[in-house]
Amino acid sequence: MKRLEGQAPVRYARILGVGAYRPERSVDNAEVCALINSSDAWVQSRSGIRTRRFAGPHETLEMMAATAAGKALAAAGIEPADVDCVLVSTISHLRQLPGMAPDLAVRIGAGGAGAFDISAACAGGCYGLALADSMVRGGNARHVVVVGAERMRDIIDAEDRSLAFLFADGAAAWVVGPSDEPGIGPVAWGSDGEALDALTMTRTWGEFRDDPELPSPVLYMDGRRVFRWTAGEIAKVCHTALEKAGVTAADLGAFIPHQANLRITEVLAHDLRLPEHVAVADDVVTSGNTSSASVPLAMEALLASGRASSGDLALLAGFGAGLAYAAQVVVLP
């Protein structure tokens, strides 16, 4: 019997470059609170957020994603023609079909590359990174662009006091390619489908279609339930990722969790017993919660500020709707 030809796998992969796009308009708590009968002090006490970015009409998902991906490619020194696959993680792309990734591939000059979307919400960046790592090491792609892009204001109720102050817009990208040394550790991931209703949409599009007098679907979150779940579970996942990578918290240069809420980040950092030298990402303070874009955005911010450096080990952790979660240790580009 004729045997199949195998792919040519490589041993290791790593992040070669990171790029980000932050919308032009920075919005303070006073503006948000005018719609939710709240105050700057209340928002900061519950989330740590002082400002966030809102995209303007010209700052479409596609535009933000393409800009971030272009910056990541430039940082990696990779030509668009050398991109084999484009992955886009988003939950705010309002056109269900086709996906955003094929459009993005054309926009960045990588038309013809494999391209598909990921729907893993706030864990999407880490999910995309794990997929890209497997693609490169398995020989199915040499260079993969992973993008997280969100216009969260398009899918929330601006008058919802429980979450309108949290969410924001933005995009960030990684380029993943082959490496002579390990650059992306094994992923620790999973989901808790028993808690789907903790973070979901208020109704389905089918329900809205059948009764158009209903309000259109928007994001719903049981904040206390999500906080308790995160505080109880994500530190365990992070420990598993460290063990899989064969490192300890003392070996890290940075901890970059999903920028959901500064209070959650502080709880996780405490539970992980991070040494003082570990830089803890706090991009949520000025960028808000950007769902699937938040982990790569926070990585870009740490590197740009000099609080973390190329070659440092960083523990990434994403968690959100599903309730899906993922963590891995990476070498910073």
C-alpha cells in the first residue's frame, strides 16, 4: 500500500514579534459613569480601571487588526508573503459569515494563506497561540499570524451598570515561527461548560429574528460568579502551565493574565506567590477589558514600557466565556 508523505515538523516554535493598535480616543470614568449612575471612585474600587479606549467609526475591527498585524510582522522581520496561516480571535465581529481572518489575510498582503476565526472570548489569544505553536511544530505552517481584535462597545449595553465600565476596544497580534530553542511552553487549557450562563449573550440571534421588537442581543455577565470562578480555578491552571514548562514562578520575568479586572490580577498574583522581580501586567488600568485582544495588548505594553524584556519568560493566562481558559509560558519576543 502506498504510504503518505509526512509533513516536515520542526522541534520548537516561538513568538517572533508583537504589534498593537489602541483606538485614538481615551475615555475616562466620568464619561462612562454618566450613563450608569456611578462614580470614578466606584469604578476604580471594583476594577482598577481609570481609562479605556473606544474605537471611532473609522476604526473598524478589520482596520485595527490589520494595523496590529502589520506592526507584528515588521517587528518579526517577516514578509507577508511568508505567512502560511492567519488566526483571528474575536467575539465582536458582527458578520457571522464569512469569518474575519480571510479578509485580514488579504489586508496584510498574505492573501491565499490559510485563515480562520476563533471564538474563545477572553481566552482567545492564548488559544490562538497554542494552535499556532502546534501548526509550526507539526510542519503545517512556518509562520502564523495570531490576532485578537475587539470592538466590545458594539456588543454591550452602555447603560448596563454591571459591565459597561469594564469593556473597551483594541487589537493586538503575534507572529509565531520556528525556533532553535523552546519558545512556547505546553498549553494548560480547558472549559467549564456547566457555567455557560455566567458569561453569555442576553438572547440568541434566532430569538431576535423571531421577535424583532426584542432588544438586540448584548453581553451579559454575572460578575460575582465569574470572579469567584476565576479566583478559585485560574491559579491552578497557571501552576499546571508552569509545571508543564518545567519552570517555577521564580524563573519568570513577567505575568500577563487576561486584563479582566485589576482586582482579579492581584488575587492571581498573590495566589501564585510571584517574587517581587516579576512584572505583573496592569494594562487594564488604562486600556480596559479588551477580551481576546487583552493578553497580546498587555504583552506589548510591558515590552514598550521596559518593565519586561526580550528573552524573559512570561506566564500568560486567558479566561472568559465558555468558561474557557488557557495558560502557557512563553519567551518574550
